[in-house]
Amino acid sequence: MNNAKNTGAYDVIILGAGAAGLMCAKTAAARGLQVLVLEKSNKPGKKILMSGGGRCNFTNMYCAPEYFLSANPHFMKSALSRYTQWDFIQWVEDKGIAYHEKELGQLFCNRSAKDLLNALLADCEDQGVTLHCDVTTEQVVTGSTIKVQTTLGAFTAPQLVVATGGLSIPKMGGSDYGYQLAQQLSLDILPKRAGLVPLMFSDEHKQLFADLSGSSVRAEVTAENGQSFTHQILFTHRGLSGPAILQISSYWQPGESIILNLIPDHDFLANLIEAKLNTPQLSVLQVLQRFLPKRLAETLGKFISGADLHRELQTFSQKQLAVLAEMYTQWVLKPAASEGYRTAEVTLGGVNTDGLSSKTMAVKDQPNIYFIGEVVDVTGHLGGFNFQWAWSSGYVAGMSLETFYIT
């Protein structure tokens, strides 16, 4: 795909060869447009390759607008309905890529994310897309003709698509270039922060979690706004990670607390009362071990209950049992910070959707410029939702671009 001239005119220039950019490129080229894709990294699709442990969690069977965060919760509805998870799954099947559901509707490649990326690149090549990697964009001049000055030379097109991604995982190409372009176009940028990211602690919990590093447990995690997730949490040497923590991080704000329920699938108080009635000589630790792995029961129990951990249930009043149960089911923690963009899977916030058309992804005031994918203020939950937003927004933009048949 690099055999085309280094400078020249195209129907559209797409900045970014990630999931959204490649989907837009192949969609537009299939309609007859001459497409140029410019990627600043040395390879296309780096986040596709690293996603899902190298198998790419490429969509979710239960994808729906309620699994996305945005200042405008209605914006993503049009794109998600015009190109659904079932449309992408059909494309995956048509390409002969074997896949499986891991859990909760999350779909992964059986073999490797390379299968998915190679299929996208093959589609682009078949449709005549020109792709240049390792290219730095130095200047973009907007107007009826877009001029993009790069380290490879100058390129022009009547249309520009910005698919530059967000700030997450800089080593995979994350940058703020798309936001800079948006500001150049006088678009509003909503506050940005790391999402789907582990949380760190600096108080007495830091050493506790470090001591438990590598252990995990199913727990319910609740943010101050009431949003909650029940899934595994993982103890790390910095704090907490795992699916439930990554999910809640998108709803957590610095300075706020989170609440952990370490026994989410049972009525812990009812179990304590029943145990006291039937086996009053049991200790708190012995009951805890019915619900938590031995190491966690001992270590967390010692931290949370102190000397009470070895007290027999018969020594507790009903009121004391209620307090005890609450300590394990409403454990309030205050993270010091998230791990930031270095390990974040997504960037929350970004280009305000008020300035974009939900039907085309074009800038309302400059309809020959489009913003798609992570750079836009649309962020999905963990589990393939963000890739689906990339496919959907890329497709919608690719179908909306005008054909000029430049020669």
C-alpha cells in the first residue's frame, strides 16, 4: 500500500491507522474514493495487536448506547445502529477469522489479533488505499481544500478525517494531536482523563494491597455517583486493578472514594447470624473463609477486623454482627490517583460531540472535516465496546465522505 506517489491529491486524507481510521479507509475506498492514510507510528493498528492479550476483544454481543460514557448520551446511537456489532461479526466471519466469546458477550480472536489487523489491511489494499506509516504531520491547513504538510511532503484533499486516537498508552501511539487539530478548528474539548485504568493508593492500604499482590477476588465496586460493577478485582503492588476496578475507574473522580463489597453474591449478615445460631463457637475468620480464599480471609480479615478476627461468634451481639458485616460489604477506600495514561485503555472526554453531526461524524461548521474513534467524547465500558465505537464511527464517516474521483 506504499507504492503510490509521496505527494499529491486524494479524495480524503485520514490521520491515524488505528481501528477507526482503517475502517473508515476501507469503507470509503470501497465506494470509489481515493484514500490516503497517514500514521505516525511505525506500524498500523498497534492497539488492535495489543488488545485482549494479543487476541483483540473486537466487539461485544451486548453492545448498546447505555454502555458508553459521553456528555451527550444520545450522540453514539446513530452510528451504533447504522453499523452494529452484528455487522462487524459478519465481516469477521466472512474473513474466516475464528473467534469465541470469553464472557459477558466479549468476543476475541481464537488465534491472534494479527488475523483481524491483516484482514483490515488486506481490505484496504484491495480497495487501493494508500497507507504511509512513520509519518509526522507538521501542519494542517483547512478550507475547501485541506493541505497536510508532513515529513513525507505535502498532501491535499477536499476532505479530512481525524482518527488519531486519545492519550492512552503513549508507547502505542497515544497523543494529543487530534485535540490540537480540534482546537485549531475552534471545536470545544471536554476535560480529558484516563479511563479503564488501575487505581493507586498512598495510605495504609498501599502496603496491604502490595502484600496481597497477585491475588484476586470477585467483588462489587461502587463509585460515589452510585455506579457499580461486580467482577474480579486484582491486588497489585500499586493498589487495585482487575475488571471491576478498570470499569469503575471511568466513573471515579480524583478525591472521591469507592466502596468495596468483598462478599457480593451472599447476604453476609444473614450468614453470620445463622452461623452464630448453629455453630456459635466458630470464629469470624472461619466464617470468612467460606467466602474468601484463605490468604485473603486471613490478611484482609486481620486488617479490617483486627483482634475480632479470632473472636467466636457467640461473643457478638446482633448489633455487633451488623457492624462486622458492613465492614466487609461496605469497605470505603480512597484511591490516591489512577495509574494514568501509561496503562489506561481509553481516554475519557475529548472533542465535544455538540460540534459534530451524529449521522456523519463531520464537523457541523466545516462539514469536510470528520472526527472518529477515541478522539471524540464517547467512551465505552470494558469488553469490546470501544472497538465497536471505532468500527461504527469509522464506517459512518466512510459512508458519508463525498466522491470526487480525483485523477
